[in-house]
Amino acid sequence: MKKELPEIKVKLERCMPGERAVPEQSEEMSNLGLRTKLGGKPDEIQDDEIPVCNSCGEKMVFIAQIDSIEHWSDNNPLSRNPIEEEQNYMFGDVGMIYVWFCFECCETKSTFQCY
């Protein structure tokens, strides 16, 4: 079991109105590993999965998604060959962790989806 993952700096940049932080998924899936973002709507891999707060029962607000940032791909600057290198940030089969928050109760949850 890993005790601590290596740090990776995340550079934040605001999106202009109508602009998406993550482009639409293309047929060749060229953005795998590059879909980490804050806010907006989740780019869900499977079905919609909005959790409810354990305290108040209301739907939670989407905060962020964390992609499998070391996915082996030519256009991914953090790509790691899984045969030659350890992939620290591979969640299942190029999966994504979604972070949710209840602003009323200050509760958090995370969900996970993969291919």
C-alpha cells in the first residue's frame, strides 16, 4: 500500500463564459488523463451519480474531478508507460475521482468511475 503519492503541481486557470475546462470526449479518447478540473459539471464516465448529503439528505454540489493523470498517451505530458514505470495516479481503468460538497452541512463525499 502506498503511504504518500508524489506531489504534482496543478495550475489553475479560469474558463471564459461558455468555455469548457475539458473539451468534449472525442471518438479516439485523446483527452484521457487530461480531464482534471474544478467546478462546472462532472464529465462522468458512466451514469449520472450525484450523491446526497448524509446529514440533510440534499443533493451535493460537484466540486472537482481528478483524472488518471499518468495515462499512457502521446499527448499527455505526465504520461507513464505502465510496463516500464510505476503509475502512481492510475485509478482503475483510466478512472476518475469526483469530489462533492454540501454547503449547508460542510460534508464531503467522493465517487469513482472508470471504463
